[in-house]
Amino acid sequence: MAAFTKLQVLNTVEEQGMITLFYHPDVALSKEVLLACHKGGARLIEFTNRGDFAHEVFGELVKYTRAHLPGMKLGVGSVSDAPTAALFMQLGAEFIVSASFKSDIARVCNRRKIAYMPGCGTLTEVGMAEEAGCDIVKLFPGSVYGPGFIKAIKGPQPWTQIMPTGGVTPERENLEAWFAAGATCVGMGSKMISKDILANKDFQGLEERIRNALELIQEIRT
């Protein structure tokens, strides 16, 4: 079960402005990644469901997070159906993310009061997700739509909260464009936790990248 309320998770999303995504099958290495992110100030991590036995790795990471990383909200991404969402929620997921909107996932998350952030690519999809109780929607792939898509939606629907994922990088120009357009939060995967970082186990470098990105986001938003 989740250790934080839905409201606590959503507040952290707005406060931090960044969710870091990653997947790795090795539990020990994944723990080091989480530790580096936590040291860098990150309190939101999306572990993507992209490999065999990913749920087993996730379960171990939840136990580690709760024992050693106070305040860290560990969620799961790449969830494609309600049974998978239920499995990860039982293992302690604090939020659920999917590449597209799934009404069955929304229902099961609402039952447990877990934040669900589905991928949307049209204003109609955004509206459907919001009607289903999704407070924040994911714009995916962000590289295809661009910041202009968010700006256009925020015109008629200023209440809509959007998190672009894909096409987001930790460079100032990129982040300024997304937040200027009205993004609530950004999601970064390989542009933050790169293959080189994982291969070289450069956890100190990862910590610094996380810290720099979070500081830059706060500077841009203020």
C-alpha cells in the first residue's frame, strides 16, 4: 500500500516540477540510483515497467526507499492495464503512469486514491482523463507535440495540468520553453539517467545532474 496520500504526491509533483524515470533489472544498482537521486534532492521517481520481473525489483526498491530515503515517492510507469496497476499498488506504488489513457486504470487508481497520470495527445483525451479523475495528464511523446501544444490547451483550459515526457532535456533553453508554455512538471528519463551513467556507475555525477536540474527548474519558475 502507498505510504503517502494522493494529495501529498500531487503537491510534491507541483513543488518539484520534475519526475525522473528509469528502469534497470539489477536491484543493487537501482538502489544506488535512487540514493543518488535522493541526495540530489529528487523526491519523485518513476520506475518504468519494462522488463521481466520488474514488479519484483520494484517491490525491493519500495522497501529500500521507505527504510532509507525519507520523503521519496516511488511510482511506476509503462502500465498498460488495470491488473498491472493493482499489482504495483499492492507493492507500494505512490503513483501510476501510462503511455495512453486507460479508463480501467483510472477506476482502479481512484478506488485506492492513487494519483494516475495518463499519456494524452489530444484535447479530447485530456478531457476524458480529467473526467475520470486524473489531476495531471502526461503529454507523450513530448518531442512530437512540443511546448506549443501545452500553450494551446492552457488557453481554453487553464485548469489543466500537464507533464511533458519525451523530448525534455535538462538544458535551460529546453526547460524554459516547457515551463513558459505552462507545464506543471516535466518527466525525464534517459536524458537524465543516461546509459553511460548506469554503465559507469557514475552516481556522483547523477546526483549533481539531479541537483542542477531541480535548481534550474526552481529558478525558471520563480
